[in-house]
Amino acid sequence: MAPMWSPRAAAEWLLATLASPPLLSRLTGRVCDLRLPAALRSPIIRAYARAFGADLSEAAQPPESYASFNAFFTRALAPGLRPVSREPGIVVSPCDARVRSIGPIASDGRLEQVKGRTYPIEALLGSAEDAAPLRGGVQATLYLSPAMYHRVHSPVDGRVRAWRYLPGRLFPVNGPGLRSIPGLFTRNERVCLFCDTQAHGRVAVALVGAANVGRLTLAFTDLVTNRGAAARRVEPSAPVAVSRGDEIGVFNLGSTVVVLLADPSLVALAGPGELVRMGQPLWRRS
């Protein structure tokens, strides 16, 4: 049943629900993996870029080099396009994104999904124990559109001590989806990384899937999402060292990254609605 009864709200809820089965996104992913005929690669990819506003000049390879849509969606950038700030006390953006929200974590431990709708961080992370150190810290929700660079990088220098895979639906993370689906980020399939840092204490980075995101992969393990696996938490035999700007994961198509830091002294350097690029300063210690 739709959570609201206005015709618009009911329609948004219905469309989001119809788009959310993981199998649908899995099939989309398989279609996007199909090899494109060599003669059609450049015209098809250029048409996609025009339709969605993707900047082909930033890609590491020309359009005709991408054998499939997924190869293009997960493209690397040309060297030097995303300088990573190394200034002390800085937390960088982990991705190219539009900032949906940024600021302190509320005293009740809830994050804003959209104005008037919130959700608890323990539901996002899948554990009250993992959420507890982050209460009183800061957060940012970052939206990656289909036009953007889809690789996710570490926002901090530290060590990845664990990650948790949480299966779920794949509701669209656009405006109608956020308005109509309560707790959307806690219901979509996602992977949460837990890092220890000297500069900022505990850090969590949640990579949240969305409709038509056929896969989400991590750079340092063989995890591939949307394959029907059960939820699990993994602690590697030795923590994985990461530096600011190191690649940690890849989305197919667009989605959302939620960054949580225990450090309450951080001051945001970007605001809601702003576009940010991977590597640029997102917070500075006051």
C-alpha cells in the first residue's frame, strides 16, 4: 500500500516499486554487458553521452574502445583530471556527485533521506554496534547520476577493517523514489565499509545500489552484488590500507554514497545541491 494517498504520491510509489526487483536490474546489467558491434560503439556511446550529459573528453579511452555499455559506465578517467587534496585535516569527496545532504549527524542518530523523511544509521549499516561510534559525528549523502564517473574512492587515509554486504531491493534513488519509499537507503542492496583512521576516528562509507545498477564491486575483494547472496560481514585477516583517492568500488550506472565520520570537529566545505568531484575537499577540521 502506498504510504500517501494523493494521486501523485501513489503513482510515484507504484513506479518505484515496479522498478525495484533485483532480477530486473540483473537483467539490465546483462544487456549492458552485451558486446557492441565495433561499427556502432562510437555512435551509440556518443548518443548516450548527448542524452545524459556525459563528458566524453574526460574518459581515458575514445568511445570506440568500449566493447559494451558497462565498459563505458565503469570507465576510468584520463590521468590528472581529479587531483586529490593531501592537505592535513581534509576529508575528500569519494566520487563525482551532487550533494543531497551534508552536516552533523542528528542526536537521535537519524539521517535525512529527503525533507521530512529520515532513517536510522544502524538500519543503513546493518548494525547498532557499528553505528554507535558515529553518533555525534558528521555525514554526507552523495548522488551519482548516470552521466557521472562511477568509480568510488577512499575519502580518508586509514585502514578498512571490515565490510558488510546487505541484500535488498533496488528502488530508484531519484526524487520520486526518495519521496515515496520510507527508509529507501536501508532497503536497497548496499555494501558498507568500516575504516579506522588516526585523523578522524571511525569512518563508514555505504555504497547504495539503485534500480538498473546491475552490479557493485569492491576493489580489494571478489564481492559482486546482485547475485542472490545472503547478508554477511567480512573482516579480512589484515586490515586493508587505503589512502585518500584510492579506488574502493565501482557502480554500474548511477547510485548513492553515504559517508559517515565520527569526528565532530569537521566543517563542511560544500552544501546541499552542489556538484563535487572526486578528490576535492569535502570537510576540513575546524
